[in-house]
Amino acid sequence: MTLHTRLFCLLLALCLSLPAWALTLNEAMTSLGEAKISGQLGEMPSGYLGVIKPGNDAQEIAQLINQARLAEYQRLARENGIQLGDVEAIAGKKAFEKTPPGQYIQLNGKWVRK
């Protein structure tokens, strides 16, 4: 087996195994509560999650959930004939209201415990 063939096989094996390492949206949703309780993620006024302390899949959890939120916000904006920014602001306000004491929210660009 040539070096080129071996490298190709190695790259193919890595590509096929990558999805096994990635989180699904359901797994991200399941992990969200703990990530917020541990202070890794918090709610931003934009209606999206922000990463406070990277690690333990915090970035991936935020990315997956934020993608799902964006899709939902776009749907709501389209269906109601309003601007995406307005939907995001409303969602951010609701997220702040629902955030329990002790978890993080972003106020004036700074992370604070509610």
C-alpha cells in the first residue's frame, strides 16, 4: 500500500468517525441546563446563548441551540411580518425573565449572575 493510499484511508476513516464525536441538537438541549448551572453558558439580550467559560462542549451546545433559535426567530419574523431583530429582542427579554437566580445573563456586555 502506497503512502498516498494510506493517507487517503486515514483521512476517510477520520471523516467517517467525526459525526460520532459531534453533538446532536437533542444532546445539546439535554446538556443546556447543566451548562447554564455550571456557569459555562448564559443568556444574551439578543435572544441567543453566549459562552462564558469554554469547555465541556459549551461552544458546540451554544452553536447548535443558537442555530435552532435563529431558524425559529426567522420563521416567527416571516410569519408575523416583523423584523428579525425585533423577534430576537423579544426572545432575549423572555429568556432573561425565565433565567433562574444564580445563572448568568449578559447586561451591558458583561456577564452577571441573576
